[in-house]
Amino acid sequence: MTTLSGSSANIRASNGMLAGQLMAHAVNFLIQVLVVRHLSTEGYGSFAWALSVVTLVQSILPLGLDRASARFLALYDERRDYPRLFGFIAVEAIVLVGLGVVVTGATLLLTTPLHSIAPSRGAVTILLLLIALAPIQAVDIIVVEMFAVFASPWSVFLRRYVLEPVLRLAVVLLLVVGDRSPSFLAVGYVLAAGIGLLLYLVLLVRLFKRIGLSTHFRPRELVLPWREVARFCGPMLLTTLVAVATTEFAAIYLGHSSGSEAVATFRAVQPFAALNLVVLFSFTTLFTPAASRLAARGLRGEVATLYWLTAGWIVVLTFPVVAVTTAFASQFTIYTLGERYSSSASVLVILSLGYFMNAALGFNGTTTQILGRSWWVLVTSLVTLVTAVVSLLVLATRFQAVGAAVAVLVTLVVNNVLKQVGLGFGLGIGLWQREHARVVLTVIAAVLALSLANRLTHLSLPAALPLILVAWFGILRLTRHALSFGETFPEVRRIPILGWLVT
């Protein structure tokens, strides 16, 4: 009972993060629509190509520290090992500042070679303006992780879900109102990220003073855990690279092989497909430190409960997104981006299926890593990376944007099957769980039913939304026991109509 209560509390808190994610993604949704509609297909393709390069560089820059930060900070804090805790923060600073300077300088010096792989000269110009965003965002991610670990969820909420989206929206509104170019957008994104980072660095120092952590900072006693961090971060770097390269490398290669318009066709809907990962990412903030603390105490049974309960909630809460982006993909694409991007609907369906499958299996890679099976994560990442490159070269070259989307889907399938196999043997989590299988099959059946209804009736998107909502409530009702709905949200029992979901 204690295990379930602890897991339910984590799910409850993660749902609070999800509310923030939804607000942020509502703003980001508006940003994507405004940018795609305002810029020409060529202009948006060039900007999207440069942004994909920056995102790929950002994933490599921290050398896996961004994925390890919450784990090591929580672990050292749990052990009260402050010399290593502050030493780990020092390692992060050394790596990020050093490599940030190197990457930015190298990009400025390699302008000529970049022209040979870019879709246009304009894309290279945008990349030179945008490249500073990579180190800024890499540092920002780690700063926000520190807020999550040291019990300041409200600060995480404000940074991730309020400040950053609002600053970017302000830049995009200036872009549209002033009828500016993609270069203006690139500079605006860098300035917005820089302002947010500076503000939260100041707040982080104040946080450390408020909770008394700064009193344990003694520079002469610092222990830089290079070896321990390197052993953990090597596989995590490859894992991060695989996760980002799956889509970003596809856009980069499309720009080289097929031009800016193919990049635009692919990238215009990719952020919408990635909404299938919103719930997964929102739960990450609290899942990683919670699972790390449980693992440090040797409570693998509680880790298993947390893993499967979290995965179930992720599947059910993702249903509205996967329904809209697959069953009603054509209406959604035309409604948001216009007829100019109608051909992107098929790309949206393929990418959404891949992202949903990734979300449905929860934190399999993170949990495997936390429980010490780094070698399997490394093998999985290497196989996945080879799959991504080969499938992309074969499919994108011939079928352009649609081929790139299929390559992403194939890569995600291979990656998740391998991670689940590694998680299922010897770690106490299990390859699969019957209750979770029922949850996943319920959601899949609902999506297929909506697809059939759309094929028969050709509903408009506004008319389809109430139907999706009804199906979602039905799923919540059918899966209430698997999700421990009543224990996680006991107050729902007292709300008319909603109480029916849990009773």
C-alpha cells in the first residue's frame, strides 16, 4: 500500500507539471502556426533546417550531463555527499562553457563547408545567427533540472511553461507584425533564451541560499566525479543523440538531398506529431529523481510500480493527441497550416504513430540506466543509430519527406523494442504487464474506431473534437483500476459526473 501511495503521489505531482506543459504547448502551437503561415515555404524550410542543426548540436554539447543531472544531484543529495554534489555542478559548468565556446567558434569558421550540405545560402546565414542557442539551451536545461531536484517545482513551472513560451511568442508576434525575415526570428530566439537563462541563474543562487545548500559549498573540498560521471554519461550521450538525431538528422539530410521545401513539408508537422511526447516529457521532471532515490534505497519493487503506473497514465493522457494527429490528420493539417501543406498530413500520421509508441512504453531507457544496465543502453543506442542512418539514406532519398517519416518510425520501433527487452530481464520491472497491455489496447481500439468514423462521415475538425472527448472519458472509465485513478485523485469522487470515472 505504501508503494502505491508513493507512486500515486508522484503521478499526481506529474499531472501538475502536465498542466503547465499543456499551457506551454498551447503557446508553442500558436507559434508554429504563425511562423509556418507567415514565412514562405523556402524561408521556413531554411529556418527549420538551421534549427534542426542547432538542436542536434545541443544534444551532443552536454556530453550526456543533461540526462544525468537529476540522477546524480538526487543521489549525492540523498547521501549528503556535498563535496561530490558541488563537484558534479563544477563538472557541468566546465563541460558546457568550454564546449559551448568551441562549437560556436567552429561554426563561424566553417561557413564554406556548411554551404555544401545546406539547402541554401540563406540557411547557412540563419545557422550562424542561431548557433549560440545550442549552448544557452544546454545550460538552461541543467539549471531547470537543479530546480526540480531541490524542491522548487513552481520555479520549474514558471521557467519551462510560462517564461520561455511567452518570450518566444513575443518574438514571433514582432516577426509577423513587422513582416520580418527568418534571420530576425533566429536572433530573437537567441535573445529570448539568453534572458531566460540569466534570470534563472540568479534565482538558482537564491534557491541554494534559501534551502541552506550554499552553506555546504567549500571550494577546497570539491570532489570532481569525472570517472563516475563518464561511466554513466557515455551511454546517456549516445541515447540522447539517438533520440534527437532520429528526427533532426532526417530534416538535415532532407535539406541536403531534396532542398528547403522537403524540409518544410517534414518539419511543418513534426512539432505537432511530437505533441504525443508532451505527457512523457512532463512526467520526466519528477520521475527521474524519484526513481533514482528509490533505486538508491534498493527498493526495486517500488521502482517497478512507479514505472508501470507512470506508463499507464502517459498512454491515457496522450490519447487526445494521437487521435487528432492520426484519425483526423488531414483535417488538422489543413485547418492549422492551410492547403499549402496538405501533403504533410501523411507525414503527420507516420510520425505520430512512432512518437505514440515511444510514449506508450514509458521511461524504459531511463529506468534501465538508473538500475545500472548501462551496457545494454549503449548497445541499444548503437543499433538504433545505425538503423536511423541506413533507413534514412534508403527511404528519404527516394520518397523525400514521407520516406524520412517512415525512417523515423522504423528507428523508434527498433529503439523501443530493444530498450524494453533490456528492461524486462533481470531488473525486476518486467518485459510487459497485463494491466498496461489492456490500457494500450483500449487506446488503440479507440483510435481505430475514430479513424473508421472519420472515413465514413468525413467530419470537420471542430465536429470531431467532441467525439474524441467522449472517447477519452470512456477510456478513463475503462482503465480506472489500472491507473489507480481513485487513489491518485480521491477528490474526483465528490465531483458530479467526473465521480463516475472512478467509482
